[in-house]
Amino acid sequence: MNVDVDCRGLLCPLPVIKLAKTLPTVAVGDTVTVLADDPAAATDIPAWCRMRSQELVSAGENQYVVRRVS
């Protein structure tokens, strides 16, 4: 299952906050796709994944796919 979170037009730190609130709602192994056009998201979302031990599946073109690991 995949859940989309549309954060286009939102500035830091809102995309990461919305990702953090959404990830626990999906099962382990499922993904959350964050759509974010804030340039800071390119740094913030991968950093958040590393700090929270979650898998960044892909990043690019204002789209970040994060798999829930735990």
C-alpha cells in the first residue's frame, strides 16, 4: 500500500512534520510518497529518514518515497 502526502506549496518544516504524522498510519513495509516543492525538502526528508531509521526509496522531481521499516 502507498499513501500520498501532498505538501506542495508548504515550507520547511511542514513536509517533514506531515511525513512524521503519516508514516505510523501505514503498515511496516508500505510506503508514503511525499510531494514537496520546497527546496529544503531535498535535504530534510533524507535526513529525517536517516535519523528515524526509515528507508528513503527514491527522491527526485519534488517526490520522495519513504518505506516504513519499523
